[in-house]
Amino acid sequence: MTKVSIYFENGTFLEAESFGAEGTQVGEIVFNTSMTGYQEIVTDPSYAGQFVTFTMPEIGNVGCNAQDMESLGAHCKGIIVRNYQARPSNFRSEETLHELLKKYDVMGITEIDTRFLTKMLRDEGAMMMIASTEIHEAEELKKILGSSPRIEEINYIEKVSTKKPYIHQQARYNAMVFRYEEPKTDKKIIALDFGIKRNILNELTHAGMEVEVVPNSMEAETIISKFESKEIDGVFLSNGPGDPLILKEEQEKIKKLIAARVPLFGICLGHQLLSISHGYDTYKLKFGHHGGNHPVKNEARGTVEITAQNHNYNVPDNITEVATVTHTNLFDNTIEGLRYNDAPVMSVQHHPEASPGPHESAYIFSEFAEML
């Protein structure tokens, strides 16, 4: 392994060992409390621009494989783990995590106190950092970090969105036979790709919707025309990376879709953009919600679901002026789901498609199908 030096914007300087890609990267550091599913996290486009610290101490144990990719590549700046296991043991493994990271130019950092990092982020909040296998002087790293753009200033949507439309061709994964099911659909929707996860598409098709994934640049007028001609039944607004407040073109597009009464369903970034498009700006959480163990209350059913989460931004409480809260986070009482009062629009902040899990919120896709 190669030495890696790390400098955080609060002035902390650390040294560790690297695996995966080498070089110098700048990004925002967050922590994730999931106990499994590291490949899905690494290949989730929503993590573009970020370093992910895993609180689970052993990472790499089961290797990586093509079936568990959430997108066509890996998008985070790097991952930080306590212990990296270079010899995976799993019959589905096709390559090591080191090989996957190196293929997509993602840094791996290990032999570091991840408990210290997690407590630092909990107390001080998410922050920018720089990691380098080339530069080891703290002052030089500080200088580069200070002159680099913050994650709030970068439009990562343009980097992760598909460049051309395509029809998603598979449904939910069948763990009994180790393959994805064939879609059986009776409705059609467009999915605006802001950094969409493959398992979201799998759940949409499993719920009976043929999904055409389109670039984030598709014009609202084109989508409205498809809806009015009954070529599509609705639109899905995907998850994605970065600060939703800087996505001005997407906000204007969604306003036009709302005005045309196109049925809409948003997850994570899509949920946030719907709020902004209704006139209610999002705000940044101190250290965000990232993990697979967050309790969320379904307000209509009075039940609690354990959910997967990955977001740094949240919708404001006064959005209840135009929408009904359907889901609430029981960790901090933030809003997790909405149904808008005067439009066929619904959204959730958490990830009901979570792969490898939990799966307790998967019914939400069926609710969208029923709304259509």
C-alpha cells in the first residue's frame, strides 16, 4: 500500500494507507452507517463529489460483481475504511474492491481511525477535505483545498446523467435464482436522470411501469407533449448528487410539469427539487443522513419502517402549506415524504429501492403506479 496524506478544512491533518486509485482528490467527507452494501454505495451517482467514511470497520470482505452495480461506474471521490480486506470470500465475487476503485479512478483510504472521523463529522458537520498520495505537506494540501470549488458550487448532474435515452430492460432481483426478473408492464413513464440508481429502475418496472430513462437536459415541452398525447402516463424525478438549489434549469422544468398537471414522483434529489419548484427552498443538514438503519414513520398507517438514506439536504417544515406529510424521520423529525394537495405529485426523501436493503418501503412504487 501507498502512503496517503489527508487535510480537512477544520485544520486536521492525518496520514494513512491507500488502495484503489492514487493521485490527489478534493471532495466533501460524509459518513455512512450501513453494515453491508459497500459496492452499491460506491457506485451510487448520488455520492459524486464526496468521500464516504464507512462506520462498519471491515470493508471489502465479499468483493464486487457486475450484478450489484448501481450505475455504469463509481462516482464518489473516495472511500475511507478502518480495515480493507484484500482477499474477498464470496461465490459471487468477480473482482476486489481495490480493482473496482482503480478502474473508475476512486481513491481508497485505510488504516485510519474511522470512529474519530465519524465523531468529528457528528460534532462539526460535513466538511471539505483533500487526500493525496503525491503531496504530503499539510500547508500545500491546505492551499489546494482552499482554492478548490466547494461541492455546493459544482453541478454534478451534468456529469452523471445519461447522454441518450434508453428503455430499462430488467425488474427486481430474484435472490433465489441470482438474476433479474423480466419486466411486465402496463404503463409507461419517463425517468429524468439526475444520477439514477439501477435498483430504482428495477422497482419501477417491478411495479408495472415501462421506464424510458432520459437525460436531465430533455425539455419540459417535449415531456408534456408525450403526456398529452398519452405516450407516457407520468414522470419520475431521480436521486442525484450535490446541492439542489443550484439546479435552476431543472427547477424551471419541474415547474412547467407541475403546471401541466403531469403526475410526478420524486426520490431524494427529486423530492428536494419538487419542494423548491413549489417555492420552498431546501436547507443543508449538519452532517446529513447516510445509512441503512433510519426509522421513518408512515403517518397514514401509523407504522414504522427501517429505511436506507443518503442526503445532505432537506425540505423545510413550512411546506405543509401546500403538501401533506406522509413520512417522518424518527431520528430528528425531519420530513421524509410528501403528497401535494392540489396536484398528482408525491415524493420521498429516503430510498425505498434500497439494495441490499432494507425493503420495508418498497410499496411506495406501487402507490405511484396506483396514482397513475
